[in-house]
Amino acid sequence: MIVNMLIVMGGVLLSRLLGIVREASILQRFPTDTAEYNAYVAAFRVPDFLYAVIVGGALATTLIPVFQQVWHDEGEQRAWQVANSIITLVLIILAVVLGAVALGAGSLVQWLYPALPAEQLRMIAGLTQLFLLSPLLLGLGGVAMALLNAREQFGLPAVAFNIYNVLIIFGAIVLAPMLGIWGIAHGLIAGAALYLLVQLPGLWRAGMRYVPRFGLRDPAVRRIGRQILPRLVGQSAVQISFIATTSFALLLPTLQAGPLNVAYQLMLLPHGLFAMSLVTVLFPQMAELWARNEGAAFRETVLRATRMIFFVTMPVAMALAILRVPVIRLIYERNDFDPANTALVAAPLLIYLTSVVAFAVSEPLIRGFYAMQDTRTPVLIAVGTVALNVTLGYLVVHRTNWGAPGLALAFSIANNLEALALLVVLLPRIGGGRGSGLARSFTGALVCTLVMGAGLWGFVRLSRGALPMITLAGTYGSGADAFLLAGWLGLAGVLILALYLGAAALLRVPELREATSLLRRRRAAKLP
């Protein structure tokens, strides 16, 4: 497990770093307040919605538990038959739906964003039609990833998504000067194609041989179908929330959909680096434990993942909140991305970060339900979360002048309540909250984070006189300023680690001992 988690964490870390480079490359040519960038963000919502609804996480989280159970109960050949049926059905459904949407893209975009000028609507419609290739390629790639993860093969999926980011960066740097925003779009489609192709050799080595098979009467396929329906409803609701938030942002007096999107991507950094890495590795194990009726081990796996996420994401969220201005400046602020753009991103980012812990903790809790082959309960909670988010977002736009930070606040309130609801419902299902250690873990991580935050805040205040660029009031240029700011952030990083780990050691936080034990076991495994 440790090796697999390190592989996934390395892949996710590289993916997040490349994601930052990708966004920075795009924003150097198309800053957040340009019509082209806002059209790019708006156009991607419809294909992203279709990908998430038809396949995306919905199929992976329902396919893996059933695939594992069939493999365990009926054998390898039977499991690959189920996989072939799913791939065939996904291919047919995607081709039909995406073709229909491509034909009606103009009308659909006009309906979604009625307040925009005709020229921008035409740009969004054209980009949407091109982007519709991505759900097909990413959807099949997502099935490949789920099957490889089920066989505990994580290397190729980690590589594949990084290649996807590299091709988008290529589009931004090489193609965009010639083709404008369309160069980035073409890079994205090329990356989606390679995301699928890179994983195919792994499936071949795992023993899969694709043979078209409908399998509509196959009991396992039908079980996946029954379980995926509520999951699709939940995915649809989440994507509707994203589209609604983008639409609300486009209604604001200034172009704020772009800054809101950049802030959201930065917020995902701590979430993706640890939470998604952890659940990617643990989910197949959770599904297998449940299939074998090992309830005690299943419960401990879910709780341990939740406790570790508390321990890791809380200090990262606090550090990013305090250092958000210098981080945004170092990554993005150059050329046409000026201090005004930094301010537009920093404001909603601060609000988004109040939901990072809840957003991350939701991942193992939701996967716990899915491993139990219960897709209905978390989906009902998700639908309520989305309804609250959209309602609050509507009120922000039409009843307040809070702008993008208000939309981020709506997201934060809804997702914190979602995590609380998931905990309240799941804990009794897996044996109750007594003895779970969650309250102690949360309290310990919070105290250590507050100690670290106080020390970091003092460091920032002491540094402002010598380094005014770390605040919005100071001026920042490229070149030497960037090296100076990077060095200062490196010192801040050392301070963060020293304060947080030191406080955790003094308070004897159990998660620190557990993390140390895992590292020792990993080091011992390398010894001859």
C-alpha cells in the first residue's frame, strides 16, 4: 500500500504542479479579465458536465466494487467480460449523446449564458463543439484507469494525466501564439487522446482483451447500472452547480468567472495532493474488504484515512490562506497578469480555503459508501449540498454585492455541511463513532495548525518591511523579484514544517506517529 500511495502521491503532486504551470501558461496570454479566457472557462463546463454525468467518477466508483466482487467470486475471465460490456456501452452512449449536443451547441450556449454578447456566444459555442471530443477520450481513459486501479496498478494512470497537462501547456506556449485560444483547445484534445492511449498497454499486461459485448442481461452489468443511476444524479447535480456558479460569475459587473476558476484550482492543490491520492489507493482495498465481509478492517481503513486527512490538509489550508498573495504572485503575476488580477484571485481563494478540510474529508467518507455498494445515500446528501450552493449563489448575485468571494462563500458553507452530514450518517453504519478517534484527531490537528498559523503570521509581519512584495500594497516585477520571492516562500515552508511537526510531537498527536511508522516500514522494505 505504501509504495502505491507514494506512486499516486508523486503522480498527483506532479499533476498539480503541471496544472499550475498549465494555468500560468494560459493566463500569461489570456489573463482572467479577458473575454477569451472567460469564454474558455464557460465552454468547458458543458463537456465537463457530460463527462462527469455519463462516466467520470460515477462509473469508476461503481465499476471497481462490482469488478472486485466478480473477480473474487467468479474468477478473472468473468470479470473481464463485465469490463468489456461496460466499455461497449459507454462508447455507444457517449457517441450518441455527444453527437446530439454538438449539433445543438449554439442554442444550448445561448440558453446557458443569455446575457453575453453574440460574438462571445459564438466563441463559446465553437469551443464547446471542439471540447466535446474530450468526454469521449477521457471517459474511455477513465474506465481504463478504474480497471488498472482495481488491479492495484497506479503508475500508468498517474503518468497519463500528467501527459494530458503537458499537451495543454504545449498548446498554450506553442499553438496559442498562432491560433489564439483555439491553440489551447487543440492541445487539450491531443492530451485527452494520449491520456487514453498511454493506459492501453497496462490493460493488456493485466490480462484484458477487448471484445465488443453488450451484456445488457448480465447480472453484474445490471448491478452496475442500478448502482450508477443515483450516482449519475449526484454527478449531474454537482456539475449543474459548477455551471450555475460560472453563469452567476458572468453576471457580475466585471469578468469574475476567470478569477473564481483560478482560485478554485489553487484550492484543489491540498485536496488533490493527499486526499485524492489516499482514496485512489484505498478505495479498491475498501471494496475488497467489504466484499469479504471484513467489517472491522473496513471500518478502520475508512477512519484511518479520515484522521490522516485531518492531519495533513488543515495546516496546508492555513498556510495557503496566509501566503495566498505571494503564492499567486509567484505563479501568475507577470506580463498582462497584474496586481489587480492577483487581488481578484486572492479574495475568493481565502474563502474557498475555509472548506478545504471538509472537501477533502468527504472523499474517504463517500468512498466508504461506494465500497459498500450504497450509491444512494451520498448522492442524496450531494443533491442537498448542490441545491444549497446554487440557492446561496443566486442570493449572492441578486441580493448582495459580494461578487466572486460571495460565490466562494456559498460553496464553502454547502461543502462544510456536506462533510458533517456524511459523518453523521456513515459512522453508525460502520460501527458508531465511539472509539473512532476522529474528535481527538481533529482537535490535535486544529491546535497544531493554530500554533503554526500564529508563527507564520508573525513571520509575514516581520518580513513586510524588507519584502513589501509579499502584500498587495507592495510592487512586484519578474526576474530577480521572482527568485527573491521563491526563496522567501522556501523559508516560510521550512518554518511551517518545523512549527507544525514540533507542535504535533509535543502534543503526541497519534497521526504523526502513524506517518513516521509508515515511513520507517517503507525504508525497511528497501533494505536487502
